[in-house]
Amino acid sequence: MTLQERFKNSHPEAYFLSLDEKDSLQRFLIDKHHLDESEEIRYLEKPGEGNMNFVVRIVTSQRSFIIKQARPWVEKYPQIDAPVNRTKVEKQYYQAISEDETTRQFTPDLLWTEDTDLMLALEDLGKASDLGFIYGGTEVLDDALLDQAASYLQALHKMPPPADFPENRDMRVLNHTHIFLFPFDSNNGLDLDVIQKGLSTVAKPFIRNESLKERIRNLGDIYLSRGRSLLHGDFYPGSILQTGQGLKVIDPEFAFVGPPEFDVAIMLSHLIMSQHALSSQQRFAQSYSPEANFNQDLMWQFVGVEIMRRLIGIAQLPLSLSISQKINLLADAHQWITTGVSYDKSFRI
């Protein structure tokens, strides 16, 4: 069965976006009043590799814009089912942060949504690249980018979360599985030696460590609980773009009201995995300037889990790390999960 057939079987009323159906898409957008009759689609292209959604740039005779469509699977891993209500969550996130000047500054404009067709349209940011270049281990984020990323998170977390913001339970359960459960399941079927020779042996002591897994499950329970701040939910370099208009944050489909320590930990863990200097890690964390009730132990525990799941789970990164470097990182992660900020490689902010 093709992906289009899978989509139509589950959502027969929805229009299926495709790069190969320009004329059909033009008619669809005209019928939905998103294009004028005189406006012609010149071409379609992928603006980048999406992880969760199908994303396409529409270039017309008058303008360009981006359409995202949720499919009942993860776009990068079609074998993994995913809830399609994520576009509604993303819409409500963009609407919520538009109330704050700082978060609005770092966000593309939401143009329109079509809930039945599982779509939303966004401002085209033009030529852009995400911050994934840091994973090569030779390039780092400069202080200005670190400060901007921290400013965005700080403003987001200080906003009063909307009382009616969706729980986003289905997406959080999906994320919870791949962060807190799947990497530590000895029967998950993932052959880590295909990723890097020797990685399976390296992972075994952690996968077999029941006390460690119990701590990770407890952290997973905190992740699934309602917290005090609106979170982006997937604040890592792949969700941050460098554009001609400056830094922009995208892809908030995992957004929820939760512990702010989680968002900060995700970004910090990726700075660690991409071999940023301690001074850069501290720059980001200190620029965030946490409020008094920020739990630094909890942040470091989330840092440890994110590092572990990226090294021995399915959501791999293009890291240029040797096996010995991964052994050291996993040992650090274990210490952070079990001791938090008291571990000698951590720091207070």
C-alpha cells in the first residue's frame, strides 16, 4: 500500500499534498479561497527535510508560502504512527505566542489553517538553514545565537500559559515512548551496531540497569504531568532556523504546558553532544536566566535522558563522535540522571 493510499484510507475527506500534483493543488487552494483565480502556482519544492510532517514551499506568480500537512505517521519514519491533531496544537501555539513581542519576533507568521485537511500555512522565511551544522563537531553557535535562543525560551516560559491550551496528550505519549521507554527496552529490535560498530555492547549496561530505568520512568511521569509553563516541546537545533530575517523557531507540534526545565535541558544536551565548550553551555543557560523556582537538578536529569536516548535510541543525530566519546557521554548522562546538579561536570545557573 502506498503512503497516499494509507492516508486516504484513514482520512478520505482530506486533500493529500504531493509535490507531483501542482494543478490539483492550485484548484484546491482556489476552492478554499487561499489563492485568487488569477494566481498561478509556478512550482512546488521541499524547503527542507521535515521529521514529523510533510512540508512544501508553494511559489506562485505573486508570492510564496509554506504548507505543512500532518499525516497519520512520522514523515521521517513512516513505520511509526503519529496523531494528526498536531497541526491544531501548532496553530494554537502560534496564536498563543503572538501575544508576546519577543516570541513573535522569532516566529514565522501563521497564515491560515485547514483542520479537515490537516494543514497549516506559514510565512515563507526564504533561504534558511537549521542549526544542525553543529553536529559535525567543527562548528559552534556564536554568543549572539545562544543569547537569542535563550531569550526566546525565557520569554516563552514567562508567559502565562493559556488556560485552554490543549493537553497534546497523544503527541506527548509518542514522544514519551521514544525518550523514556524505547531506548531502554532490551527487546526494542534496534540493532545499534548498524549505527556504529560496538554501540550495542556500550549500551547494554544502561539498558540492564533497573535502578537507572526506574529513575528515567519517574522523569517520564513528570514529563507527562501538567506543569507551569508553555513549552515548545522540541527545542533543539533542528527546530531553530537561521534566516535573512534572523533566528526563527519552528515546529512546535510537541508543545504543551509542562516543566520549563525540559525545554532548557533539550537544548543544553545538544550543545553538549555537539562538543560545545563549557563556556558556551554556560552562556546559553545563564542567558536563559531561570526564575527562582527553576529546578536545576531536574534540568540536569532531563539532560542525561536526552543524551542517552539520542545515543542509543531510534532518533539518531549526525554526530561525529567516536565510540570512546559516546562511552564518556553515556557515563556523564548516567551521573546526571542519578545525581543532578551535584555531578562535577554540571554547573548551576
